[in-house]
Amino acid sequence: MQLGSITNEELERLRYPIGRYQAPLSFDERDITRWIGVLAGGPGWFDAVIENLDEAQLSTPYRPGGWNTNQVIHHVADIHMNAFIRFKLALTEEVPVVKPYQESLWANLPDVSAVPVNVSITLIHALHRRLTALLQTFSDQEWNRKFFHPELNKEIALWEITAQYAWHTEHHFEQIRQLRQRMNW
């Protein structure tokens, strides 16, 4: 696929291979079980999808103008680390204000290129293990605890952010999986 010949529709499919995030309006026990299952399984999916990739492959962007696989994996570790902190804050404070950050700038910091991708894979395993252990203990009241996101200017419930991070896990896994498929790696 050449950059000059790619349509906006094709670029959208590469950028959002499972579709753009659509926040659910409500949740039930089945949703919670599925979201926790995705978060629990995600680290293993990332292990498998980067297995046997060499440095050149890890440096290949998943789409024209997009991050490379190395950046995507480090990004998942970064953003899920922030998510874990937000969960803890919402459980221990009344509607805490969380700190926004520039994900795209974080993806270009020197540690992303200097640190092997397996370090962030290990971090994702640890974060998801801690997060899913925590989520499995939530009461109905805890699922409805909230934090305030100043950039979005709204309160976000923990069940909502769980849905979003399950989507986020699948989203980035699928970007890398489809890259491997397209490149026949």
C-alpha cells in the first residue's frame, strides 16, 4: 500500500481497525466480565503479536504517518499505567481531578527508542494483573465511583473507563496484528 494511493477510508480502517471507541451508555455483569477478560488476556496477546519481530519490523509504522510497533507497545504501558493510577485515585478520593498528558509527546521521548519493547510488555503484564485483581473486587458502588477529567470537562465512572481501556487494549493489539498480516511477517 503506497502512501500516495491510500484513501481516507483506508487510512481510517488502519488507524481504527476495530472502529472508533463508542462509549457504552450503561453496563451489566456480562459487560464487566468481558472487559476484565480483555484486560486479563491483553498482555498475552501483545506477547504473541510481537513474537519474533526484529528491530526493523518493530520500527515499522502500523499505518502511514502512524506510530511504529515499538511506540505502540510503550504507549500502551504508559497510558495503562496512568489508568491504574486513576482507578486508585477514584477509589480513595471523592471525584479526584486527574492530570491530562500529551500521549503523542510521550511516544517520542528518548526512553521509547532506548528501552527494549519487552520491558513495556513486562510492565503491561504487571499492570493488567494488578488492575484485573482490583476490578474483580468491585462492588456496585465502586463501579460508579468517578474522577474528573479537566480536558474533557466531565466526570468519568470507573465502569466507563474499564470499557475504554478494554477497547484500547484490543485497538492497539489489532493495529499490530493487522500490520503483521499485511506485511506477511
